[in-house]
Amino acid sequence: MEITGVEDVISFDTKEVLLETTMGILTIKGEDLKVNRLSIEKGELEIEGTVDSMEYSEISSYKRKKESMLKRMFK
């Protein structure tokens, strides 16, 4: 699978890849997922493996969750 519009890779492992894209946060779930090629400059990512689902969410919702988590850690 090739994905364009990638701005950042938030996290990845063999079961889930979490990306920040121009369209929002993209969560890809599956089995044996591997990131083969990443070019943030070009906004391209290549993933190999079995993809079970892909889900978009708003960027602002992820950033709010991230901020609140950090706030909770430093209380």
C-alpha cells in the first residue's frame, strides 16, 4: 500500500500504524505491518502486510488528547 499526504508518523508496530496526514489522523490496523519506505519531504509512505481497517479522525481531536495526556503526566 502506498499512501500520500503523510505529514508525520505518530507510531507504528506490526498491528497498527498511526499517521498524521493532510486529511487528518489515519489509523491503519492489520497483521504483520511493515513500513518499507517513508519520505516526509514528499509526504509518501509505503506499508506492507495485511490491512484489516483504515480510519480517519480529525487532527484537532488527536492533538487535544495528546495535550491532556501530557498535562496529566506533569500534575
